[in-house]
Amino acid sequence: MTSESGSRSLFVSLGPQRYRVERPFGGFDRGRAVVSDVACDSRGHVYVLLRLDPLVDEPADPVIELDPQGRVVRSFGAKDVLDAHMLAVDPEDHIVVVDRDAHRLVTFTRDGTVIRRIGSPETPGEPFSHPSSVAFAADGSFYVADGYGASRVQHFSAAGDRIRSFGRRGKAPGEFSTPHGVWVDADGRVLVTDRENDRLQLFSADGQPLDAWPDLPRAMDVWSDADGSIFVTDQVPRLSRYDRDGNLVGSCRPVLNGAHGIWGDRSGNIFLAEINPSRITKLTPV
């Protein structure tokens, strides 16, 4: 559709905030891989995560670093990651990849050097069983959605020592049916997209259930900005924005089939990782 100005532009709104839609964002070649997730560091660089089948496809770098304009800076990880599912940037700007079917987390420096592994392909359940996502608290401790095999969330210290786990399979408060995405908000609450239960659950830092926000069909991922607004993607497909108390601010449809991952930068841009069609969509505030 062409606007009155003659340009082919799309806009969406989340409450009073409007965004210009840009897709695809980034000049990277994904080859046979699918786009699985996206994250941003403190400089505004964007990290795209690509997923391949390790038993079928030739190895390729799963992490693509883009500058704020979408130009490729570097790629890395082909020898270190088997099944790239989600990723996060920690408080020190390290990139942490959730290697789902290898049952591990792999932490890289910005130049692609591996500095830590937790878990192993040979030992499912020790400590992870097909983990799905990871999120960091301000103190450097982190939470892992141990989503596909265990239906729980595990909390680790910044040093990588396990502190606790919480949750089990079910529908009651504090239970999960595929905890898929996880985030720690500005209030220190742990936000978990409980995918097959179609909701977002909120927990205290020590894993006590606080609240659940329903009516999010196959909730996929969650991200929160510094002001406390909470953004949730689902497979309606829809992106919803809530205030910190759970009041819906607005919803929009910026993607075709639902975003598998979401992250935002310090300038207010929001990035959405779509698997089908496989691309990054950027929402720029206007």
C-alpha cells in the first residue's frame, strides 16, 4: 500500500507511541539457516542468531553482529554451537547463546572467543534439558528457561553456580507448559512466557509466583525497557505492550507469522526475530 506521500511505508502503534516498520533489517546472508533470535549490546550493535540442523546442515556461524545501521561486523560460533535457539547480552556485553539440543549455554566475548560453557551435549539434564532462553539480572546472576525438557526455570550466580530452580509441568500458578522466553525487568521480577499455557508469568527474584497475565496465544518471548514497559510477542501474530502493573497499553501486528525473539536498544528501537519468513524486523519510534 502506498501512503498519501507516495512512499511505501508501514507504521504501527503501541498505545501513544508510533513506530515505523523496517523489514528486512540487516545486510546478512543467512544461507540455509533460519533467524531464531536477536539481541543488542550497550553500543547499539545488533546480534542475530541463526539456527541450523546440526545433523543435516553444514556448520555455519550462528551469531551475526551488525552495527546500528545493519552492516555486518563479524560472525562467529560455527565450531562452538550446535542448535542455536536464543541468545542474550549480559551486563558486560558478553554474548550468551542457548544451545538448545546440546543442553548448554555458551558465552562469547564480542570478538567471538568462548569464555564459558555450562552443560554438555553428552549429559542432558545436567543441568539443562533442552533449554530455551536466558536472561540476566543487574547483579550478573542469570535465569535459564529450561523449557523443552524440564518445564522449569533455573537461577545461577554470576559465577555460574546454580542457586535454585522453580516450576514444574502443569497449569497452576508457578507451573509451566514450555517456559519459552525469560527476562528480568527493572523491578527485578522474572518474566516468563509460558507458551502452551498462553500466558506470561511473573516471579520474584527467588522464584515465588507473583502474577500471571493471560490471553497471550502461544506467548513466545518477552522484553522490558528501562522505564518498565513490558513487551510480549505471541503467535496471533501480535506484539503487546503492558505497563509494569499488567495494564495493556497497546497491541499491533508488525510481523507476518509471529516473532520468535524480541530485544530493544537504548534509542527505543525494537527488533523482532521472525522464523517464517526468516528475517529481522525493526520498529523505529517516530
